[in-house]
Amino acid sequence: MKSIILLLITILVMNFGFSQSINPDYDPQLAVKLGADDYGMKNYVLVILKTGKAKIENKDTLNALFKGHMTNIQRMVKEGLLFVAGPFGQNELAYRGLFILNVKTKEEAQALCDTDPAIKAGVFDVDLIPWYGSAALGEYIKVSEKVAKFKM
């Protein structure tokens, strides 16, 4: 009998501890606009840019590839496909930077990466990792222009 009572108490506590409540600040129109699920989340693809195999010695060629890389980043942001991008500091993993792409599949992410001149030239290799994060991630872009004193 004690075991049954203990089991029932455990079930009640677990249900109470894991119960969900409706968020009073929930905005259903915004959730739909951002593609959010019931938890305010959605799927993305995280791209890790790594040092590639290409050894480009010509500085003009390298500069042109990096200029194309930055132009491609700006295009993807304008098209709503890229929410986060930035370089890493020195590290032992040969990681150079990251993207968080507003796409659902690795295939879509690879197609976008293939439009980057520095990736196509082998300056960067990429690892593509499905990632589940806040659907509001892209909203920071609206204010990011207001905090950058200089444009890239």
C-alpha cells in the first residue's frame, strides 16, 4: 500500500513540476510570422567555417575572395537567409567563423554556402549542423544596424 501511495505522489509531483502554462505575452501573429512552434523555437542550420585546403598566396586574389565573401553575407542577410555571422578568435580547431542560416535542411545550407566565393575557392571548408533555436533570433538584425558605428 505504501508503494502505491508513494507512486501516486511521485506521479502527481512529476505532473505538477512539468506542467505547462500559457504565456500571457504570447503574440500568435508574430509567432506565425517568425515560423515559431508552440515553444517559440524553429529549425536552423549552424555552419562552422574552417580553414580550407586552398593555399592562395596572391594577396589580390585573397582580398577579392574575402570581399566576395562579405558581399555574399550581406546578400543573405538582406534575403532573410542569414541571421548570425562572425569570425572566431585564434583557436586550435582551425575554426574561422560561423553562420546561423535561416533554413531547415543541410542541403539548403550547402546550396547557400556554395554561393560564397571563399568557400568555393577552398579558403573555407564548412561543417553543417542542424540547430533548434529561438524563432526570434532574426529580430536582432533590426537593431544591429543601430549599434554599429562603422559599416563593414
